[in-house]
Amino acid sequence: EMVSLTCAITADCGCSPFIHGLNFAPHFQRMTMFGLFKKKPLVMTVTLNARLQPFDRHDIEDAFDATMASRGHAIRIIGGGTAMLPNGEASECDIEVQLDKPSEDLIDLVIGTFDAMLGVKGSRATIPGRDGPTPFGRLDGLALYLNGTDLPDAIYEATSAQHVYEECQSLLSGIGSVSSNWQGDTETAIYMYGPSFSAMRDAIADFVRNYPLLPDLRWCVLPV
């Protein structure tokens, strides 16, 4: 009698290993042993539309890895990089994430975790097999550009960009956060992110008006 084997022998097809009296169980065992039925690891790229120095990106990566490990997920950062503007200023950053046992729920978990950490509008996740990037992000950004060359020397001697950074961080408590900074040839930038640009602007407005280093301050709405 001819035996029909038109049904593919796969672990999840619902077939019995016994077909017309033939025992295929040893073949199933061997295929399982060599991982033919196991899901392959998936590497997805998360692009944060935030102006982060590499060391600030590393802090986010470390926090993500710690969160995944604490929850028992086989998910980890395996790489990353920062895209730069022609003047050397950061524009956005990529973070490569490996999922050892990928599923739609875990992919959503990765995106949701980064969204909660620093989900700036315009961020996206690139997942193999999907037609295009998956957008995410709800945060506005605000950048302050401090004039580093045109003020009197006495002002530079009596003030500091570090004080501006720390004071803005304090004033934004519960509203947003200073996430990074950049030192250029003629300007120093301080980057802040939060749910509302106007709320962040209003929170630091009095300080900006009164601090001697900031009369020629340049404001910028992020992302641009």
C-alpha cells in the first residue's frame, strides 16, 4: 500500500508521528534536538529620535538590559550608534535589541519599554518581516543653545553651563527631564524632553530671563 506523506512533518502541524503504521517519532526527536523547530533569535532596531550623547545612550541601554533581566526575559542590547549632524551635534540614535525567543508580545514589550523611558515623537522600531518601521513616541523636546563666544568674559567667569543644566533639571521635576547636552565651537546645547513643550518652557522661563549667561539664548523645539 502506498503511503501518502502530503502533510509536512512539522512540530506544530498537528500530525501524529504515526502514519499508516509508520513511526516517525525518532525523526521528530532528531529534528527537535537540532533546533529545527525552535524560533530563531530576532534582532530589531529601535531608533530614538532624541539628541543623546553616546554615554547618555549607554545609560538608557543599561537601564533597558536591567529591566529585561529583572523580568526574566531573554532580551538584550547587542549594539547601538549615534547619528550626527554636520556640526557634530547628535540627531538621533539606534539601539539594536536581540530577542532570543521572539513573539509579537515581546516585540511590543521592547517598544513599550523604550517608549516609557524616552519615547520622543518620531521614534520608531524596525522589525524584520514588517513592511516598514513601527512609529512610537509621545514626548516633546526643548533645546537651549547657550552663546559661548559673544558675551563679556566676566559673565563666563561668573556663570557656567553646568549650573544651567542642573537648575533646569531641578525646575523640570515632574514635568520633564534634561537628557543630554552638547558642546560645540560657539554654542552649548542642553536637551530636555517631556510630555509638553510649553510646560517645560514655562517651568524654566524665570530662570532663563534672570541668569546672566542666558540673554542671547536660542530656543529650539525638538524634534525638528
